[in-house]
Amino acid sequence: MSLNYLVPGSEVVLRKERIMELDVLRGLAFLAVVLQHALGVYVRKADIQIADAAMIGMLFNFTKFAVPAFVFATGTVLFYNYYEKLEYRKFIWKRTVEIFLPYLLWTGIYEIHYYGFPSINSTWLREFGKNVMLGTESYHLWFIIMIFQFYLIYPVFLALFKWVRVRVTTKTRFTFTLGTLILIYTLLMWFSSSYIPRENFHVNYKFIQLFFLDYRDRNFLYFSFYFILGGIAGLSIVKWREFVLKSVIWNSFLFPALFIWIGYELMRGASGGQVNLNYSTTLKPSMFFYTVSEIILLYGFCITIVRSSSGIFKKLSFIGKFSYGAYLAHALVLGYVIRGINRFMPSEHYLLASTIAFILCAMVSVGITVLISRIPLGKLFIGPYGR
């Protein structure tokens, strides 16, 4: 496949279709995020049974596709809709209102929830501003800071794609270019997961130390491959779908092998019956290969769901359309759900408890988002929905 396949005009399309499977993928990704966080609460319990810990670890690994899938979907949508024409001022203003403003409001909500109503002064403003810029007000808000960087520098990615398109015109060149990109990204993952921790790597420039090393989990570069892969899909959605469906045969063997690999790495890091989820970081080579395989496999699953027009398609699509607001709210909801479970269901069966927490948190988070969507100015809190 050459890059001629990856541009609008290489496929005869009379009008832009809605990419329905992305709604399903977003729905799955949101559910995976909630499950991750529910599992993370209980896997750290000192009295957890090894069977529960091992199962929680495997489920946690299975859901690691969530953030990369959101990044992939963002890349797909941006290149699908804004390849030929981009009015950057309107583009970035729209994302500021629909993405950053809800994030800012929810950062304030979490600030009040955790610390109470603040005394507004210069010290508080500096600390709050720092939390806003780093996404550190709550454990899940880092994602918004990371994803918004892709909106800010989208023109750079767009220019690079167009530059490559002119020069990569054959299947061989495309394969070589993609292979080189995979190699570079694999080295970046190795640098992040192995070299930096092992060597205690530091630099003298504070900005570089913070952005590229200390807070690399919210640096767009460390998630850039998924965005680029989404761009490839968005520029040739028909060819991408064909590739995904054809890949099911070989990917059905590759995915379990990679799942076993990352599972082995996770259990190798376990000690004293405790499973350390830090071994399941997204920013390592094995998880990179695994995540790409899983995204491709799940995309084929999403296409099948869309074509079935079944009840599960309607439910996942519905969740996907409200996923941003539900994502912002779910950490707050999960805290209350966990308190209720701990009060009314004291038990060492933490796998069951985390499953119940996941179901309740997902349902309540989506429900709250739907309710907010029905009040005036609700979009200010939950962003775009239902489109």
C-alpha cells in the first residue's frame, strides 16, 4: 500500500460519511478506562488474594488500549476532516471551548472536592495554574493535557503528512517509511521505560526535564505513533477497514502471544502476592506492540458491531458519544462508589468488588453526563456530545 492510498481523492467519496465505528471504539475505550481505575483501587490492598491479584493484573493489561485508542480516534477524525482545509484560528477556538473549557471547569470541581472552597490569593492561583497546565488536579486529568497538545500542533503533523505524501508513492517506500517510524518509536519507548529509570537520567534544563522526562506520560511525543496511525486510517478509511478485516487472521495469533508477553512481565514484577501495575506502563516496547495489535483487532470488532446494527452497537455508540463528559466525571463518581462498596460489602473478594465498582461507576458517569447535556449551557461541562 502506498501513500497514494492515504489521501482524500484516492477514494471516490461523494461526501464525508460518519465513521460509526469510532463511536463504538470510544465507548469501549471509556469503559476500559473506568475498569482500569476500578481495578487499580483494589489491586493495592495488602490482604488481596494472589488469584484476585493475578486476574486483576490480566484485566488491567487487557484494558491498556484505552488511552492509545482515544489518541488514535483523535488522529483519525482530524485527518479525515481537516486534511484539505484547515482554518487554524477557528479550529483551535472550537477545541478550546469544547475540550479545554470543560477540563478547566472540572479541574475546579475536583479542587473544591478534594480541598474545599479555596481562599483566592496569588499563592493559590499559582498552584491551581500549575495543576491546570500539568493535569495534576486529579489522577485522570493528565490525559486532557496530553491530547490537547495534538490539537495545538496539528498543523505540524499536517505539513509532515503532505510532505511525506509527495515522496512516498510506492508500496516499498511506504513500508520502509512506516518501518522506520516503528523502529524510532520503539527506541523512544525503550528510552522511557528502561534507560531513564535505570540511569536516573537528568538534564540541566528545567523545561526539558519536566516535559520530556518527569512528565513524559503527558507528552504528546510519547503517544505520537497512535496519532499518526489514526491519521493514516483517516486519510484512507476504506483501505484501512479492508486492512483491518484482512488482518484478523494473523492478528488473532499475534495478539494472544503479545498478551502472554506483557502478562509475564507483569507477574515477574510481582512480589509477596502483590501485583505492581507500574509494570504495565504504556510507555514500553512490549506494550507498544501489544497495544497496536489490540487496537487493530478491536477496530475490526467495532466494524462488525456497526454492521450488525445490534443492541450492543446502539449502547456502545451512545456511550461513545458522551464519553468525554463521562471521562471527566468518572473519577469523582468512582470515589463515592468505592466508599459505598467498602461500607456495604466488606470482603476480601476484590475482583468481585472491582467489577461492581466498574459497572456502577460507568453507569452513573454516563447518566450524569446525559443529565448535564439536557440543562442550559451543559456543553460547557461535558463538551460535544451526540454528534
